[in-house]
Amino acid sequence: MHEFDAVLSRLEGKMPWTVLYVPFSVSGEFGTNGRLTVKVRFRSLAPYIQREEINRIEGAKTSQTRMKRISALVEKLS
């Protein structure tokens, strides 16, 4: 397990992606250039609000809605 601090950033352009840059080589550490599961801590939110936000994101019916909700949360935390 790697613990590190990172900033979520929204990319400009047609695809409203939210990304984070890790301070180490993913391929070097894990031997893959594929997707990895990342656990994020919302330090600035109370635990019950964290759970509400996660439930709201996970409850989205489409991936587009899920991405909008993630982006909105990133904006709220910025």
C-alpha cells in the first residue's frame, strides 16, 4: 500500500475528466499501466457527510451522472 497526498484536477477540453497525479511510477511499483483502485480520504468533511457524498456518487444510474457528481464534489472540496 502507498500513502501519499495528491490534488484532484479537472482537465480542460471536451471530456470532463478528473485526474490525479501520483508521485511515483505506477508501472514501476505495480507492473501495470492499467487501472488501479485508489482509496481517497475526504479529510475536510465530517464522516457522515463523507458517507452521504459516496452514497450519492455510487447511487448514480449512469456513468455520466457519476462523473458529474464526482466533478461537483471536487469543486466543492477545492
